Amino acid sequence: MNTKQLSKWLVDAALFTGFIAAFFLDVTGLDLHQWIGIAAGTIATYHFITHWNWVSAVTRRFFGQMSNKSRLYYLIDAAILLGFFTIVGTGLVISTWLNLAVASAGAWQTVHIVASIVTLLITVLKIGLHWRWIVTVAKGFFSRPAPSQTKRVPMQPAGGALLLNRRGFLGVMGLVGVTSAFALNNAVKSLHLGQVGEPIPISQVDSQAETTTSSTSDVADSAQAVITSQSTASPSATAATAMLQSTPTSTVPVATATAVSAQSQVTSTCSVRCPRGCSYPGHCRRYVDADGNNRCDLGECV
């Protein structure tokens, strides 16, 4: 058997398997998902290097004398390569390893998921165009060599060869189609569940604290105005005045405590990078729980 063809087949199989596994974040977890992404990017780079001679030759003759089939293969491979670069690049931007302070993590994650979906669809198309080569190499690798026969083997009818080709195509595309359908379903669910929330701006927290403080001062001023008017209206309103004086002392401290609590959040260095508050992995691809408190670290006060 051709060792070079077998090596290419194994590399392609490993790349497709890792790519499919990256779609199942609920199974792999975030850390393993990121390692799978790095491994898939490395294998894709190796695949590109090993096919450099073909890429270089087709690039030089793309607009010259060349078959349309070669042009189609070239465009498909270029789209897949661009897709992998986009996936790995956006994955590094939103990864918990680098922990970059990006302006819109949700937008980056959307590009990451959409690029994965488009790249998977193009990959399935590529596998459909190369199914004969996949079946041929697989048969040579997994099947045992037949013993030498002294008798002449009768020629197989054309109908039997067509049936074998149909079975081979359905076998390859059936396996690839089912696994790809599950992977695409997970990716689409991730888009529908909503993306990573934007970090809460400090200005928004400041405005909320100012609103709470102003409302508290308004309550205190109103209570004091009522007390003053009651005390100056008539000397006989002493009991009512005493009652009104006791009211703000019981309500104003509660509002004041709320204002102090809001101001303490503003003056401290607390910031929340994701307000979704995920308590278990699966709803978000950036979920990480380093302190083991069953809550995402990105949604906690830091």
C-alpha cells in the first residue's frame, strides 16, 4: 500500500475528527475545547505545508491552462484554510488563556461560531468530492490482502461495480453527514442561546448610584419639609410633629445604606466582565470556574 497516501488519509481523518469534537463543548469542556482548537490548527498548517507543491503549481497556472476541476479544488481548499485561520484567530481572542480585554466579546464569539459552521459545510463538500479516494485508501488500510489465486477471476459486471460505488459513497457521506449534522445543531444552538454579554460599563454603575443617591436625598428633604410645616402651622401639632420626626429616622437610613452600598461598588475596583451569571458550562463557550464555586469566573466581581 502507498505509505504517502495512507499518511495523508490519517492526517485528514485526524483533522476532521478533531474539528467535529470541537463543536461539542458540553462534552469536552472549555479547556479541552481550546486544546483541540490548537491541535486542529497545527494539523491544518501541516496539511497545507505537505501540499505546498500542488498549491504553488495551481496558483501559477490558475488563470492559464488548467482544468476547471483543479480550480474548484483550489478554491475549496483556500476557503477551508481561510476558515481555519479565522476560527483559530477568533478563538485566541476570546480564549481564557490570553484573557484579552476585548471591546465586544459577543461579536468575536459570533464570528467564531459562524466561521466554524461555514468551514464545516465546505469541508463536507470537499469530502463528497474526494469520496472515491477516501474509500480506496480505507479499503487498502483496513482490509487484509487477499491470498494469491491461481484460477482466473471472472470479470465483475458493470452493475456490481456501480452498486459498490453507491455503497461506498453512501457509507462515507452517511457517516460524515450524521456527525456533521449533530455538530451543526450544537453550533446553531449556541447562536440562539445568545452570545457572551458585554462588560458592564462603569459609567452605567455611576449613573445608577447617582440616581439612588438623589432619590434618597429627595425623600429626606420631603420628610424635613413636612416636619417644618407641621411645627410652624400650630402649636397644637406637637404630637403630629413628633410622629413625623420619627418616620424619617426609620426610613432614611435604609435608603442611605443602599446609596452607600452603591457608592462602595463604584469606588471599589470591582468589574464584571460577563453579566450572564452562568452557574454551569454549556450555555457559554467562555465558561471557566477556576475557584471551584460552581459559578463562571467572568461573572464574578473582580
